[in-house]
Amino acid sequence: MIAERSQKELRRGIRSLAVSGILAIAGIGSWLVYSQFWSQAAKPVVAPLVTVERDTIETTINESGTVELRSQQTLKSPTEGAVEQVLVQPGDTVKAGQTLVVLRYPERQTALANQQVKIQKQTLTLERDRQKILELQEQLADEEREQQKLENLSKQGALAQQRVQEQVTQVRELRTTLRNTESGIRTGALELESLQLEKQRIQQQLRDTVVTAPIDGLILDVKVKDGDGVELRTDLLTLGDPSQELVTLQLSTLNAVRVKVNQPARITVIGPDKQVFTGRVQSLYPQAIAPDTQEQNSRRGSSQSNQSTVPATVRLDRPTRSLIPGSQVNVELVIEERPNVVALNTEAIQRTGATPFVWIRDAEGKAEKRSVDLGLEGLVTVEVKSGLQPGEKVILPPPEPPLEPGMQVTPQTEAKPSVTPASP
């Protein structure tokens, strides 16, 4: 009996010790968790800071375009024939009216000579007919005086009436001959005019065999050589005015509605050697053009899809003398610009709620939310209309841990780098 009571008391003691141990372990665990929590809460968040500054904010459109010269054009053969002589080569500077290409057309030379002979013959015929008219007019005047004389004699009874009738008939015939001759002259004059018009047409064809420069310009390409046969409207050469450089481009319909004439543009050479030139939008086509129509017209700029595009032209402010006509360049069209405004990196703007805000590091180094009113947004910066002043520091929030108001923030530049122990 005494033994049983001793065993029960022993078991109760063991249970009490076990419960006390469990409670002790739980207390130690709670203390460790509590310590870890406050340790983490007290550890500052390391994050970069950006300075609020004044800057120019822009919204832009980027397109690819093709360089051209002002009045750039391809001269075509005005007639068929053969190339007699090409007098220029690429790179030559020419003056308006200067002969560039001479075509050979011997058949037209022969036709002009024959036409000149016909004109000379017709001119001589008209001269003879005019002389004949003068003679007929003089003869008619004499016969009419004679008729008047005979009629007076007949009235006096000194001359038979038959003789008077014969004179009247002769005068009538002379008048008919005169009228016919005058009519012949009018017909001959019309024929001479027709011959002269044909001569002018042949002369124009001969003038077309001499191709001259329509403008002062630079020869960009010559497509024919001496002896080549050409058809009507065969491409001969290309020239343009180097005093002004243009860039032609194709705008998507979505971008075209944002573009206006005289908007500023920046032209950049595509490649490793980046050069930026300034210009302005000179013209904007009033309608969109389908791809098949673009192919039929001159190829202007780059069309990246099968959708309709709107041709536009940008004029450089100054001739560069270095851009190569036909080369591809990048065109940045400035759609809207706000100079000297409070600007901030878009990465610093938080948009988790209805009102955008930024994180500010207060005087105690703690994170603080501040609402901002935004304006024009560019590619990497945005206009801050209110809520910030130039010179203030804004936190770029790290991905982890998420910032909360009151968190201690250490600027990334002030964070001490971790030191790796040296190997023994």
C-alpha cells in the first residue's frame, strides 16, 4: 500500500516537471520570435534616393524615314531613240538649263527638213497668188472704167448695146476669178499655218532629244550610258537640290492624328556613330494611303505593316551635307513639350490607389507618403504639378520589403558594403 502511494506521487511529480518544461520551452520560443520581430522591425530599409529637379518633359513618336533632297526628281526620256551622249556623272553640280543628256533621233531631223521645204513651197504659192490678186484688181478696175465709158456712149446712141453687154460679161468674169483667187489664198494660208504647226511639233520633238537640268542641283544617279536605246519615259538620271534636305516617312494612322505641321523633330543617323540633327514637320498628307497605292507611288519611308499609312515630310533646319540621299534615319517627332517644369523619374511614382503618391524620407530618416498631382508624362520622366519641390529627395521603393509609413530608410549610397572575412 505504501509502495502504490509512492508510485502515484512519483508519477505526479514527473507530470509536473514535464508541464513546467513545456511551458519553459514555449516561453523561450515566444521570446525568440518576439526578439526576431523587433530585430527585423528595427533594421532600416536600404533604398536609392532620387533628387527632384527641373527639366523639360516631352512626349515623342519615333519613326524610320528616308533622306531626300529638295525637288529631288528622276528625269525621264521625253521620246524614244538612242542616247547620243551623257554629259554628267553622279556627284556633279549642275545649273538650271544645263544640258545633261543628248538623244539621237535622225528621223526627226529628216522630217524637219522636209517640212521646211513644204513650207517654202506653200509660201511661194501664196506670194504668187497675192501678186495675181493685185494684177486682177488692176485689170478689173480698168475693165470697170471701160464698161462705164461704153455705157455712156451707148446712151448717146454712138455705140451698140451688144458691145456694152460683152464688156459687162468680161467684168463679171474678172470679178469671179478675183473671188476664187482670194478664196484660194485663204485656203493656202490655212495650209501654211498647218505646215508651220507640224514644223513646231517636230522641232519640239527635236528639243526633247536634249535633256536639260530643271533646277540648280546635284546629280545623284545616272541610269543610262552612251549608245543605250531608250523608250518614252525611260529613267535617265536623278538629281536634287542639296541646299535643303528632307526626310520622308510613313506614319501609322494612330500616330498621324497626333502630328501637326511645324512640330519639331530630331533626326538621328541609324548606326554606331550617332549624330542628331534638328528639323520640323513640313507637310502631312491629308489622307491615309493603302499599301498597294504606296508601291505604285514613290517609296517614301518605311512601311512596316499592311495597314494604311500617312506620308509625311520633315525638313531639316540646316543642310547637313553629310546625310546620304536614300539612306534610312530615325525621326523623333516631338508631339508635346513642357520646359522647365518639376520633373521626377517615373519609377518613383506609386499608383496603387486613386491618387498617385511618392515616398519621402523625412527629417528622421523615416518613410513618409506624399500625394502628388501629375502632368505631362514622358518616356522616363513625368511632370509633377504639385506635391514636390526641386531639391527634395524621393525614395525609389525596393521590391522587398514593401515600404510602410514610419519605416527607417537608409539611402543606398550610405549603406555600408558587407565585408567578406579573409580566408585563413
